[in-house]
Amino acid sequence: MIVTTTPSIEGRKISTYLGIVTGEAIMGANIFKDFMATIRDVVGGRSAAYEQELIRAKEIALQEMTDRARALGADAIVGVDLDYEVLGQGNSMLMVSTSGTAVKLA
């Protein structure tokens, strides 16, 4: 399935718009990752644990959106948007949400 942030697909014609599809992933961060990220914030550097969790959440949200589009009979999803939010007291949860328009191609 073609998944793109653009409103169209070069060289392909959209024949039918099937509707908006979404995907969500909410991931909890464990205490050890939080502790290590705090140390990295103090001494500098990147938090590989958080980066991996962010990548995992994005992949889950995109897969969920793609599965929903496939269930509608879509060939592609256009106009995809990804949003990232931190939730919970002490920012203990990461949410990634995706949305786009499921389409059939000619």
C-alpha cells in the first residue's frame, strides 16, 4: 500500500476517496528508561531508549492506519499526518497518532 504525506501520487489517478483513516499508539515509559533519559539530559547526548520507543510507536500507529485503509479496500493513503504528544502526570506516556485519506487508485 502506498502511504504518503502528499495530497496525490505522481503518475497515478485517484478514482475514489474512501474516507479518513487513523491509527494510534500510546506507549508507557518505564522507570529505568526515565532515569537514564534524565541522566542524558543532564550530561548531554541522545536518549536511545526514548528514540526506539518513539520509532516503535510511529510504526504501530502507521500499521494500524494502513490496516484500517486495507479493510476499506484502499490502494493508498494520501495526506498522511503524524502527531506526537506526551500524556500523563510526569509525562509518563507517549502518544503517536496518524491520519490520512484512504483512496482507490485508477
